[in-house]
Amino acid sequence: MTKALILGSIGIGVAFFVKHVYATSSDTDIFFRLSVTVLAGLYAGLLFLIFVLPAISDGISRLIFSDPKGGSDDGDPMREARSLLAQGEYVEALESLRQVVMKEPDNRFAWAELAKVQLAHLDDPEGAEATLKEALGSQEWLEEDAAFFMFRISEVNLENLGDREKAIDVLRQVCEKFPDTQFSANATHQLRELGAL
């Protein structure tokens, strides 16, 4: 809403400026007329990129991924979040993803996407780590899901928070929790790379 108000105000200013230049300049002031025409065109292009293009891509996505029998697309609980992400509305997308994990706490992909948005778009590695820990502790996961969250927690600590010791500690927990599995082998390999073995 705020974005629309700001762009609307800018649009009014651009329209006033174009009208003023065309009303006060003579036919010989082609440079000024050309300049304001280009300015108006740039503004129209910006509006197209911000409002029209995302609406078109959302419509095409619905057309491609919708049920050919005419059913609703309620089967994808993350549709709204994806649409918001495509429009660059990261805080709103985060809220939408939070609603998904509240309704479907076993949706591993939604939890992972929630942490990814916090990390990649909101520059909040602490929040991403907290989300991953919340997901891990929210229920009993299958081994591969629990290991996934633990590896992501370790990665966030190492690469985004710069906390090598915490990352190592999480990898050691993977080895203890899942002995004699591929997850333990992967964690052991990463511990060797970090010089912790």
C-alpha cells in the first residue's frame, strides 16, 4: 500500500512536470520535450515492472500449474508466499509462510523457505537459525528431515553468523544422533574439513 502511494505521488509529479514543459516550451525546445517524454516513459516502464509483470507471471503460473479439471489450487499452501516473494514483498511472504507452518507444522519445505527468506532477503541470520531450531524441536521428524535441519543450522552458524564452534557442535550432534548413517558420514566429513577431528 505504501509503495503504491509513493509511486502515485511520483506519478502526479511526473505528469505535472510533463504538462508544464509542454505548456511553457516552444516547438524549438525539442530537447526539453524529449527529456520529459523519456522520463514519463521510464516511469511507465517502472510501473509495468512493479505491478503489471508480476500479475502476468502469477496468472501464467496459475494457468500452468492449476488443476486441468478446474479444481482449486488450494493444494499448494505456499502459493501466496511464492507470489509475494516474486513481488519482492519479503515481510509479507514471511508472514504467509509462518501461517503455513502453523497450519502444517510437518511441512519441511515451508520451514526451510521461511529460514531462507529471513537469511537471503531480510538479512536476519539469527532469525533464520531460531526458525530452524524451532522447526527441529517442533515435532519428531524422520531422520532425513531432522538431519536436514541440523545441517542447515550448522551452515547458518558457520557461514552467516561466523560461529565455528557452534557449527562444529551441531555436526557432532548429528554424529551422535544418527550413528552409522549417511548423515553421520557427511557430518564427519565436514568436521574433518573444519579441522575438528
